[in-house]
Amino acid sequence: MGRPSRPDSPQLELALFRDPAERPPADARGAAVLLGERLIPYELRRSRRRTIGLTIDHRGLRVGAPLRASVREVEKLIHQHQDWVLGKLEEWRQRQIQTAVSVSDGMSLPLLGEVISVRITAGPARISWIDGHLQLCLPEAKDLRPLLEKALKARARTLFAERLDHYAPLLGVAAPPLALSSARTRWGSCSRVSGIRLNWRLIHFPLAVVDYVVAHELAHLREMNHSPRFWSVVERLYPDYQQARAELKRLAQTLPRW
């Protein structure tokens, strides 16, 4: 939850990892189910299949269901396989903790919800985006992590500025100053004095999630709280915020470790 920094300079922050205080509405895409004391987000996809299937990978729990299957039927099956679900989620969590980003030629990274490849070549230091993929060029072999991070931060700054320019007029305000954050516990923060800070790691997530965070922080320019009035402002800016909010919580567990 957000908290004010000073009485004369209110600032609110959007948590990076936290236990959801409320259950997102179940719909055809993003939802959550209570297993024991844990609220587990899941992605529900409907198709012409005949049975309900559960899949767990680095993205979390995904459910495939027939077109006419009810949410109650889906969640009944999840409860029946609760031990398996929780066990597999823990396996993936441990795997992600142990695996940090290691930069190498041909590596893959999530960018705006898609997987891109990173190519490394020798030559004058430069960063290039070619056909949606990233090329890092250095005169000699060295630690490429700083150059990769620089490239992603630059991409994030450009995108975040574009999204602020898009949503600020919908609120009737000028786009506030933008700064990038590397916080380990916050997606973003808003101050009426210093502007908006957004975590550059959001660049890994789909645009819908980025837009939700941008709308969330902009809404604080009207309501420095998380009251019903605040959420009404968020909904006015981004009507599908509940789905994106649930997706953000789910994808947070897949964030590459820097």
C-alpha cells in the first residue's frame, strides 16, 4: 500500500510484491482462487476442448476450459489438485530465485510480453534494435549486463513517456516529470512535487500491464489514496484495470532476476 512521504509532499507507491487484499473478479481471462491461506492468480482460457486442464510454468497457473464450463467447476478442479498446484508453483518459484540473468549470445528475454533474442557482436560499442530484437555490440568481451540493462532502461523510458503522454490528457493534466526506478519492492510512485517514478522492469510485461501502472500512478494526482474514488479515476483512465491488475500480480513471479 502507499504511504505519504511528508505532509507537504504526498507520495503514494504501488507495491511490487504483496499479498492481494481483495480477490480480482473471475472472468474469462484473469482470476484468482483461494488455496488454504494463499490467493493464487490464474489465467483462464476457454476453447472447444472437452475437459478442464491445468498447466503451471514460469508464468504461473493457467487453466484451459470448455466454453460452457463455469468458474465454479474450474475452481472445484483446482481445489481437488491443490497440493499439486501449490507444489509446482513452489518449484517454479525456487527455480526463478536460483536463476539470475546471464547475458550470452542468443539469449532470450521477455519484452512487452513477447520473447526477444539478444545478439552479441564485436565492434564499436552500440545498441541496436533490429526487427524487434536487440543487438549489443562491444569491442571486446566483457560484462554485458550493464549494456543490456542500459538498453532496456532506454526502451522503458521512451515507452513510459509515450504512455504518460497518452493518458495524462484523459485526466486533464499535463504529463508529469518521469523518472525510472530500480526499486525491489515498488512498481511505481507518484508525488505532486517530483512527478512519477516507474520501475524500468515493467518493460518485461505486456503493454496492458504497463498501461495499468501508468494509469494507477496518474490517478494519484487526483486522489492521493486508495479509496473508491481513486479506483473510479483508475477505471476512467483504464477500464480493464482489474484484469491488468490480476495479470501484474501473476507476472510478478516471473520477473527476470537482475
